[in-house]
Amino acid sequence: MMSKLTEGMEQWKIELEQLLQQGIEFARQIPPTQLYAALGVLLFTTILLLFFQLFKRSKSNTIVLSGLSGSGKTVIFYQLRDGSYHQGTVTSMEPNEGTFVLHTESSKKGKVKPVHLVDVPGHSRLRPKLEEFLHQAAGIVFVVDAVEFLPNCRAASEYLYDILTNSIVVKKKVPVLICCNKADKVTAHSKEFIRKQMEKEIDKLRASRSAISEADVTNDFTLGIPGEAFAFSQCHNKVTVAEASGLTGEISQIEQFIREHVKP
């Protein structure tokens, strides 16, 4: 049996050598210019494929939840993660983060990409933590309390202004979803009302901040078009507005935003 195996290996070796020799002879018959061109195309294609694979792998799956304290960010975090709002009423003092498949997709068949979700504390002293996650953000969900909107309009607009003029957000054109939370409440303001009021407030901020100093190091970019009233459509990145209710679990528009920017 061993002799047959040895004979088989020898035959395979002879056939391989013959194929190699034939390949060398064929290559010799090709004009050098054509051979070099073919090798160049092969090398270029290989590099292109490697670059494409590297880019595909490095695409971020991080979504950042931001907004004022009490807007309902943490409730939305738990709804997205496991379909409940447990611990959602606790004020976050540290970033709450996790990587998971969205709850509504947990039983979905096929390829589903996990999302790295970060709930950044909304307290003014803790907002600098947001900067730590902007580099890897594929999208930002800015949560607004639609019920207590008017008393917090200026503060929310200032926070959003800082995000929209952040150099990382502008250069990477990070998409932003303004999420009007608690929309199920009778006293909640509509997303159109909230959008218009925030645009007006940001327009005032734009004028006052640009007048303070041209050397303002906190914001590298300005918003809007000079001489025109500010609108979110003028931003360097895409800004959309949606309604949600963390307590009732109506977060489909947030999930749609996430899947638009974190694809399998």
C-alpha cells in the first residue's frame, strides 16, 4: 500500500513539474510589454481589493445618544437593547455603552450587524465626554424632551450648536437625528414646532457667538449661509428630525436611522 502511495505522489510531482514548465514556456512567448501590463493590472486589482476590504472592515458601527439630562436618552438605550425601559429613569453620570443586536432584530434571520451604542451623560459638566466618542461615531441621536421643550429650548439648542460646529462632526459629516422624545404625551410639541424653534434659537446663537470673537477656539466652523435665516438643511452634515416615545417603545424612526448608517 505504501509503494502505491509513493508511486502516486511521484506521478503527481511529475505532472506538477510538467504544468510548471508549460506555464514558463507560455510566459516566454508573451511579449514583455504585454506581460508587464498584465502584471500591473493584477497588482492594481489586488491592492484595490485589499483597500476595499480594509475600508469595509473599518466602517464604524457606533451610534451616540446625546441631549440634555432628563430628555430620555437612557430609556431609549434600554429600549433599543432589550425592549424595556428598566433603569431608564436613573440619571447617567458615566457613559452607558454596549455592543448588541437591536432588540427588534434579535430574532431576525440572516446577517445582522451589532450596534455599538453610547449614551453620553447630558449634564453640562459631563458633556466633554462626548468628544471621546465623536471620532468613531457613524451617527448621533440628539434627544429632546418634547413635553418640557420650551423651558429647555435655549439650553438644548446651545448643546446642539456645539455638536453641529464640532470639527470632527463637520469634517466627517456625521449625520444627526434630532429625536423628539415623549411624543405620546398629549402636551408634547410636534417635531415641526421643535425644528422651527431650534432653528430660530441657533440663528440667534450663530449671530451672538460670531460677534464675540473670530478667534473662538471652541468652534472651528460656523453654521448656515451669511445673510440668510438658519435652517438645518444648510448644515455641512445631514440633520433630520423624528418623533419617538421611549416609555411606550415607539422608537422605529431611531432604528431606521441606525440601520441607515450602520449597515450589515
